[in-house]
Amino acid sequence: MNLTYTGELSEEEKEALLYIVEEEKLARDVYLTLYEKCNLTVFEMIAQSEQRHMDAVLMLIEKCNLTTPSTLDEVGVFENQELQELYNKLISMTTDKVEALKVGALIEETDIQDLVEWLTKVDNQDIIQVFGNLMKGSENHLRAFVRNLEVRGVSYEPQVLSEDQVNEILSSQ
């Protein structure tokens, strides 16, 4: 990835980077935990992708000389208390494989919604590029979780995004 922007970040841009790196960590940590719990390959594969997402955001954090959250290597531990509570809630919601897949889809819908919101608040071209790539990844992950639910005979109902938004994502490449 070629990072080019060298200007000063706004406070919202700094906040966006620090929030998104932990949100990507939340996804990775939930998927690692659910892989251990459910032994579904989709969680292992997407956890690896979430690590790459974290690495892309970390590259920006380091480039901008921001302080990296200290808990990134500890599965299930977050500096952001809201994300800590969300992690705990999501793990407790997973009683079986179907519920685990629904949690995965919920995380991806939430990531997409958050990225859309952050993209309205940032001007830094590097952040816009990375967040755009993260959104494409989250759309791919959402499609994968929905496919895994459909294989189990479960029709997916959107949990965060509108039905139209989810249908558009599911019907795209």
C-alpha cells in the first residue's frame, strides 16, 4: 500500500483510526473465539483477514505517530470500554453454530455502518483508501456468513443495515 498523505490529522481522523483498529480487533477476536467454540472454517479464514485489516490501520497509526492501543495482542481485551462490553455480549450470544454465524454477520453489518459514518468525517486520502478497502472486506465477510447460514437452511435477516442495503451487498461481487 502506498501511503502518500503527510498533513496533520484532525482529531476526528485520529479518533477514527484508533476506534477502527479496535473494531477490527473485536471482529478478529470474536472470530478466533468462535472458531475455537464452533470449529467452522469461515471464522478462522475471516479472522486472518481481520488481522490484515488491523495491520493496514496500524500502518496508518504508526505513520501518523499515534499511540497504538496496548491491548492489540490480547484476545478479548480492549481499551475502548464500549467495544469490551460488545465483545462480551457477542460471545455470550453464541449458543450454537447458527447463532455464531449470525453474530459474524452482525459484526460485519456494524463495521460497514461505522465505516460509512467515519468516511463522512475524514478528509485524509490514506484513511479514505484504507477504510474503503475495509468496507469491501466487510461486504465479502457478510456474504460469506450469509452463505454459511443459507447452507444450513437459515434465511438471513438484516440486523443493522436496511434490507435494501444488505440485498445490494449480497447481490454484488
